[in-house]
Amino acid sequence: MRYFDDINVGDRMALGTVTFTAEDIKTFAAQYDPQEFHMDEAAAARSHFGALCASGWHTVAAWMNLRVQYGRREDAERSARGEVIARLGPSPGFRELKWLKPVYAGDTITYASEVVEKRVTKSRPGWGIVFAKNTGTNQKGELVMSFIGSGFVERRPGAA
Amino acid sequence: MPKYYFEDFSLRWTAQYGPRRVTREEIIGFAAQYDPQPMHLDEEAARHTMLGGLAASGWHSCCIMMKLIADGLLLDTASMGAPGIDEVKWLKPVRPGDSLTVQGSVLDARASQSKPDRGFVKFLWEVFNDRGECVMTLVCPQMILRRHPGVPA
């Protein structure tokens, strides 16, 4: 992770892709979101979705995993160059999460993240909050998911 | 057959679901699969983070809440899913052993202007731990079928 002070609005990360199999969709749904259109092909076919589709929470959890993996690769590269790795804190929340299209079994979603806002916090000296618009796009190029996430990022020592 | 339709949700509606105990094993299990950051995976590493100790991924908290609401309400409701989430605030860490309770209330309920078979109910869900602290809030519009389509709400 770069320091808060080195992150710029407009910075964009291509996070990678996830393919949602019917088995993965049903396993996730059984644990966390057992509505029938996420659990059973026949019931899903009768629903307004028309076919088995992933829980919206599954589509954002998959984003989170790719975001963490991206950060690990970035940190490894920074270490290799002898650069300091800034600490990443927890997230105070998110807003404007939109599930725009169903993610059907077999769909491959490409995830990205773009910094949209930075804010210094008075309550946490030495830290700032970075806001990013996070998106998922299916193999047909349709935006299926977007939200504005946030997270604490360490400030460069002496920057405040 | 669903028990609850759009007409059953007024501004006076409230409900409570849980408690649901969250274990250390499931916190680490969810994190390993979906949010593998040290603060959600490893007690010792988590101690040195802003959270000060092992805590559930916020997405895990959302998922636990979703399951409580699904089992408690949505599976008996003519729900068509949610088009999104307006806002989530993660206010306090969810720790291993915490028992979570979800409290629901209705912020707004209106019939769809374009589709006479459904309406939108905007719920506020507040998640409390067993120390009475609110750990998370979520505002979510839910699409729900009307019991009597086309009759003005």
C-alpha cells in the first residue's frame, strides 16, 4: 500500500476476474443468503431472474478478495524495490451499492477500483480515508455491480 | 406461499432476529476465502492493527445479518430481492464469541409507479452485540410483491 499522501483521485486498479459456478453460487447462498433464486435452478427459472444467479453479497465478497490479493502483490513489489509499505486500516463503511444486473451461473466478472475521494480525518491522526468506486462488469461488457467503498490508509510520517 | 407482502410493511413495522453467536473459526474461515487481511485472520497480527484484535470482516457481518433476515423474514415474504444497499456503517468490531441481534424498522414504503405488481420498502437494519453496542447499520430498499396488484396503495 502506498501512503495516503501518495494516492491520487483517478488512480485505477484492474483487480482481475472471477467466474461464478452454479456450485459456488449455491454454496454461498446456503450459508448466507438462502433465497430460492440463489439456491435452486428450477425455482430460479420460475422467478423474475429467470435462472440461477449469485447473491449480491457473493458478488461483493468476491470483489473484496481480489482487492486484498491486489494489495498483496503491490506490497510484494514495493518490498522488492526496498520501498516502505503503508498500513491499511479497516473500512468505516460503504455507500451506493448497486446490483445492476443478475450475475448468472457461468458468468465471468471483471473487477476494478478507482479512487474518487480522499479525506484527512481529525479523529485518527496519522491516517486518512480513501474512497473508491468499485465495479464489476460481466463478459458481455455490462456493469453488474458498483459501490463507493472506503478505508483508512496510513499517512506518510511527518505529512500531517 | 409467502406470508408477507408489500402491504404488511408500514412505518410502524419493527422486528428483531437472533441472537446469533459468531465463532473464531467462522471469522477466520470467511476471511480466508473472501477478505484475507491480518486483522481478520490472525490474533497476533490483528493486535497490531487499528482494530486491536481479531475481528470479523465487515462483509462477513453483512452476510451474517443477511442470513438472519432471510431466515427470519425474507423466506416468508414475496421478496424480489434488493436492487442495492444505500449505505452501510461498520461502527464497532465484531469479535469472536459475540452474539449478534438484528433490529429492523421501515424508513419508507411506496408502491412502484411503473410496475403495479410491486412496491419498495426501505428498511433500516441495526446490528447489536451482546454488550448492547450497535456494531453496524444498513439501509436497504427491498422489492416486494403486492398482495393486491394494481390497487392504489
